[in-house]
Amino acid sequence: MIEKIKSNPRLKAFVLWSIAPKRNPKPRLWVKWFVNPFIHKKGKGSTIRRRSRIDVFPWNRFEIGKLTTIEDFCTVNNGSGPVLLGDRVRVGIGSVIIGPVRMGSGSGLGQHVFVAGFNHGYSDGGRNSSQQPLDIKPTIIEEEAHIGANSVVVAGVTIGKRSQVGAGSVVTKDIPPFCVAVGNPAKVVKRFNHEKEIWERVSEN
């Protein structure tokens, strides 16, 4: 059935229109009420605050684990790729997650953090970037890593386990596990020494 829809442009256009308006790409109410609850997984004890905008579509995964919380005024969108949140994840007030994004268990976003798994393509200078294919690069925030308020995590970045990103940072490159990174662009300033069990400042090169 899916292949038949994909191979027929008119049928595909109709199905997409029935799921979301073309000029307002968010799922229609019938999708939210009668499709998404049976496709997407919501763990026991998890909470999505009423004033969040959860624009999730049936063609990509959206999963939140046990005791995970998405606070008010957040936006979550899986139109470009899956959004997978593990157990005990907290997404702070006003944050934005646009897939493909995976957050490991125990990780968290502060207030007004932006995390995305794609960039708008712009290789053709003769066309508006909104009309060009997306450059999709999955973004990963590993277990127990935390991103400070008002930070941006760009597409394709991996933030390692238990790392901390300071408020207002712009993360453009991978952050290794057990590190503290700050700034624009974010740079590692501390690493955890497992033998001494202390955070040590990283000397500047």
C-alpha cells in the first residue's frame, strides 16, 4: 500500500494533504486524535504539558520514555526524522526539538534550547533554500548530558555521556563524554578525571 502511494504522485499529494495542510505543516486533528496515539510510544509516568506544540507525523518515530517531561511552550517536530527521548529526560520551557534527534536517558535541555537534525539546503544559489532538499544529519545527546538555557545544538553533532554545555552556547562540533563545553562555538574547558574523580580544566593550546 505504501509503495503504491509513493509511486502515484497524485495519490501521494492527496494523502499528504489529508495528513497536513501544505502551507501549515502540522498534523491535522484527526491524525493527532486517531493515528498518533496508536503509532507513537509514550512511557509510563511521562508528561507532555498542555501548552506545548507536538507536531508529530505518522511516517517517522516519536517516542518518549518513562518519567520524561516536555515542559510548556516547547515545539517537537518529527517531520524530517525521528525524535527519540529516553527515560527521565527533561525538555525545558520553550525548547525546540526538530528530528532526527535522539536524547539518551537522564539527559536534559534547559529553557529555550534549540536542537535540530537538519539544515536547509542552499547549494543552488538560484533558488530559495526552502525549495531545496534538506541536509539531514542526525543529532545525538547521550545519556545524562545536559544543555544549558538558550543554547543551540546544530545538526550532526553528538554530545557525549554526562557532558555539560554551558548556557548560551552554540555547539557546532562533537563534544566528548564527561566534558564541560561553553561558548560560541562551544569549546571544551573541563574534563572529568576518573582516576582523581575531579573535573580538571583543559589548558588552552
